[in-house]
Amino acid sequence: MGRVAGHRKTGTALSETVLAVLTHPDDCEIACGGTLAKWAGEGRAVTIAVLTDGRRGSQNPMEDIEALILTRRREQEAGANLMGARDVRFFDYRDGELENTPDVRRDVVRLIRELHPTIVITVDPSAWFFGDEKFSYYNHRDHRMSGEIVLDAVAPAAGNPHFFPEHLAEGLKVWDVPEVWLAHTLEPNHTEDISGFVDVKLAALEAHRSQLTDDQLAFFKQWMPTVAADAGKKIGVDAGEDYRVLRFG
């Protein structure tokens, strides 16, 4: 089982809480960084949860893995701070080996029952392939598992007292999440206006320097504003982030 650790700041009302659960340090910046920065700026209490320890974020066979894990944690804290997040949680499941198991779901359900978020953001587990003949991306297993884990934790588990009843014995209460926003989707039904927040999104990503060569950073500085501009055109704004929004009950 992973361990949940992190740092906390004083927050606003639970009704304004947003929980983003992603796979690796740096994933939330790419997937939903503009949205999180915008909402944090509006006063919403944003919590970022990272499911894996990021131990495989290196091509160096001689890498000090424990040092890399610590570095990636510090980078995520720095990126979260730039986006205005109130809280960062680290589950520390092994990078590259994430599975949709009861233990992982139990951890995510516990966090949902603690925070009572009105919106949970994760990735669309049904999306496997992105891009075109010039640039393609395969949405690998850990990412897909994250989406499955979060959706299964949200519905029906978090709102049903017969899932993980030990949480109730600890004083937590069940919680029905009203909305889940799926990033990295091929079937968007909503574009969030992030005009004015693309630079924050890029700055937060740049905090993850252990993951970015100069060439990779140059790519993201060109690619991310282009993607945001293309999304924004659909709703007549300067920049956007696409989501598949699921509203429950």
C-alpha cells in the first residue's frame, strides 16, 4: 500500500474544494494546470494528489532512485505552489506498476471523504492514442490506470458506506462527488477558459527540471500555447483546456 504524505495550508470552505488526482509529478501541469491556476486564483481550495513516486522518470541507468523520488516530490510542490494549490498529497505507489486495486482505491476514497470535493479532475482512461503523422503519443498504462482508479473511487465507492467502512469508524463521512472532469480526452464536451493562465501553466511545468531537457522545454513552450489557443477558439477566447465533464445525480 502506498503512503499518503504531503503539506497542508489553511483552506476555504469544503464546498469550494477541487481535487486533481494524476499519475506522476508534472502530469497535472500538462493536463489541467491552467484550470487549477485559474480556480485557485478565484479562491477555490485546490488539492493535487500524485499516485506514483516518479521513480522511472529517468533514462540514466545509474540514477539514484531515492534521490530522484525526493527531487520529483520537491518539483511537484514547487509547481503546485506556482499554480496556487493549497495542498499536495503523495501516494508513492511504484511508478510503472500502478494497478487498479482495492488498496489504491481505498486511499483515493479516503482522500475524497476527507476533502468532500465538488470537482475531481483526472485523466480519461478510455483515451489511448493521440496525435497525427507528425507527432503521436501513446497514453501508457499508468495514466489509464489512474483514470480507472479515480472513477471507481468516485462512483460508487466514495458515496457508499459499505465500501471501506473503516473510514466511517475513523470519523469520515461518505461523499457523492458531483462532477468529474476528465483531461487528456478524445471526447471533450467542455472547454474551460484559461485565458491569462497559460504562462502560469508553463512556469509550473518548468519547475520539473529533472524531467525536461532544454529541447523538451522548448517543445512544450511552443506546443502548450498552441494547444490552448486551438481549444480557446472553440469558445471564442484566447486559451482553453478541454475536458470530458461527467455530472452525477
